[in-house]
Amino acid sequence: MRISRITTIKIGVGIKLKKQLFMRKLFLLVAMVASTVVMQAQDLHFGVRLGGAITSFSISNEEDGALEPNGKFGFHIGGFAEYAINDQFAFAPELNIATAGATFEKSTRDTNYGYVTTSNIKVDDKLMYINIPILAKYYVNENLSFHFGPQLGFLMSAKYDMEYHSKIVDNNGHVVSQGSDSESNKDAKDDVNSTDFGLSLGVGYKLENGMFFDARYYLGLSNIAKDDNTVSKNNAIQIGFGYFFN
């Protein structure tokens, strides 16, 4: 009876010690995981970025007499995450909404049999994308950085505005006939590919208070036009500013 009681006490003490040892190991494991997460969180930063842009198209394989693209003003806005690999290199994926597109204008003047025919056409292509740049950043110092990486874009909308005017004048300056036509916010999504791909490269400068400024050039590599006879690619110059939350 006494031996049985001693044995029971030893078993109980052993179980208690094992529980304490297990709890200590569990606490150490949790502490190690927590410290790792905290260390990584210190290297992971989030922020927002917005600004203006000048966008246009680079077009090749055009037919004779096609309209030439001109730049137009746009905007971009979104957020990003930046993970510092070390003091010099960082990985920075972004998610933003950005406009794209170009303007076109062409005027003609022809004289036939004493009649002067003039015409003018203006087209404004208005595209909007959800863009995902995946950037690698190199920090020259704590403030100045250069970045480069691929960008994938998903088309949200494609519309255009068009204005056309024509006039025929005789030798005496009298208007023989004139006409005009216009379209506003005409949907063109069926003429534009749903995805865009290219490269982004730029430079940024970060202030001590978390604000930063950057300039970026986007070079489109994929054809956004569904027309096989035309190769049209996006390009843009962006000037932006933003803020790191942590």
C-alpha cells in the first residue's frame, strides 16, 4: 500500500514535470516565431502612391494616312508593399489604377477645280487599367533609390471621343457645303486587348517623415490592338508622390 502510494506520487510528479517542460518549449517556440514575425514586419512597409502622367501610344504597321498619336495627361493612384531584403535591395509589388491613351488630330486642305476642301478630325482615346508592377529597388543610400521591373495591366474601360468637321469653299469665298460629326464616350473595349504587359523603370527619393517622390517611365511590350494590321503599345511618363505608413 505504501509502495503503491509512493509510485503514484512519483508518476504524478513526473507528469507535472513533463507538462512544465512542454510548456517551456512551447513558450520558447512561440517567442521565436513572434520575434521572427516582428523582425520581418520591421522590414515590411506599406504605403500609397498617386500622381500625374503623360501617356501615349507607339504605333507601327500603320496604313498610309493614318493619324499620328499625341501625348495626353492622365493620373495614377494605388498602394504598395515594400520588403527590405537588406540595406540596399528591396522587393516592391504595387496595385494601382492608371489611365492610358492618346489624342489624334489631322487637318487636310485640297484644291480641285477652283474649290477648296478643308477637313479636321480629332480623336481622344481614353483607356483605364488595373496595373500590377513588380519592382526591384536598389537604394543608393537611405533616401535615393532606383527601381525596375515588369508590369501587368488589366483593362477596365476603353472609350473614345471624336469630332469631325469639313467645308467646301468656292473661288469667291462662298461656302458651298459643310458638315460635322461627333461621338462622345463611345465604347471601344471590343477593339482593345484585355491585358497589357511591359516594363517600368524609374527613380525615387524618400524623406525622413515617410513621404517620397518618384519619376517613372513605362514601356509597353504587348500589342493592345486587336486589329492584326496595327501594332499599338502603351507608354507613359509618371510623376508621383506618396507616403510610407510604417
